[in-house]
Amino acid sequence: MKFYIEIITPMGMFKGEVLDGSEEEYETIKNSVKNVFKDDFFEADLQDGSYITLNNVIIQQSIFRVIKH
């Protein structure tokens, strides 16, 4: 199964690297995204090969989606 995280921020939309994992790994990612709003920052590799770091101010204004690909 393939899946990725999509992050919608006030500065634009970002698509995380596509991961190839099991249903259990997909559920783990979903559960970890639930806690992202408690963290000081979020970092991810993106589909276009770039890397992003978001601070807590941006995280609080963002939507995180876990999408099956």
C-alpha cells in the first residue's frame, strides 16, 4: 500500500514523500499526525525531492491529511 501526508498551510500545499508500507504502518502514520499539533516543529521529505520544516505557529494554522495513493 502506498500513502503520503498532505499539508495545507497558509503558505501553500505540500505533499510528503510517497511511502510504501503495510496497513499497520499507515495506521501508525495516521496516529502520529494526530499529535503533530502538540509538537514544536514538523519536518518531512516532499514528493518533489525537497525538505520542509514547519514551526508550531504554522502547524497550528495547517491541515494534515494522510492519503492512500
